[in-house]
Amino acid sequence: MNCPYCHTENSRVIESRTNEDGATIRRRRECVNEACGRRFTTYERVEQRPLMVIKKDAKREEFLYDKLYRGVTKACEKRPISTEQVERVVEGIAQSLRIDFEQEVPSSVIGERVMNALKTLDGVAYVRFASVYREFRDVETLAKEVLSLLTETSDKISG
Ligand SMILES: [Zn+2]
């Protein structure tokens, strides 16, 4: 880090302190040029870049928590699912995306994760979301999905 006074290229860190929010580090530095030797402060923080969603047509759009939340809420409408449960699903997905994808995530991955989460939460909400997401063209595909869901459910009960 250049000294802001004499523009010498090097400086020595004499103190580092993490701010209360844990997101910023404040460093006290001292110019290595003996003729100058002045002290100055720098701040270091994590760069929060937006996560981009790669859509089917390869266009990118910013990942929006609210949009995901609205989609899941809609699927869970009039079902015995609390707002807290919806929040937990959405937060879990948003967090897993941040961990697994640094900059870009295919929209298909988000869809799959929502479906997986809803599958264990509520069958109806799952089918609702899947029917919109997978754009079931015919009743047969939808019926297959519902049937496989019912089979899984009865497996769970009997197993
Ligand atoms: Zn200096």
C-alpha cells in the first residue's frame, strides 16, 4: 500500500483490528521511508458481488432473494405451511447457492433445489411449483410426477 504522503510503495502494518460487525478490518500503517515515516489507516472489507442467475436463454439476471421468496410463497399458498417454514426454505436455498456458486448459478439448479425442499415439506406445494417450473405440457407428465410422489410418500409411511 502506497504512502499517501510521499508515495513510497511500501508501508508496514503496525496494528490490525476487526470492526464490531466483523466485516471490516482496520489497519494502521507506517511509511517505510525513514524521511517520511508517517502513519495512515486503511480499511479492508469483503467484496459483495451479486450472484448472477444464468437463464435458459443464457441471459443473466441478478439473483433476488425476494423473487425466490415470492415463488415459494405462491406454491405454499393455502397450505398448512407457516411463514417461518417458507423463510427457512428460502434462506436455506439462498445460503447453499452462495456457498456452492461464487458468481453465477444456472436457473435450473435453483429450480431443483426449491423442488427438493418442497418435496419434503408439502406434496401439493411441490407439485404446484414443479408444474410451473417444469412447464408440464400435458396431464400425463403431471400425473406421473404426482404418482411418483405418492409412491415415495407411502414408502416413507410403510418403511
Ligand atoms: Zn511516506
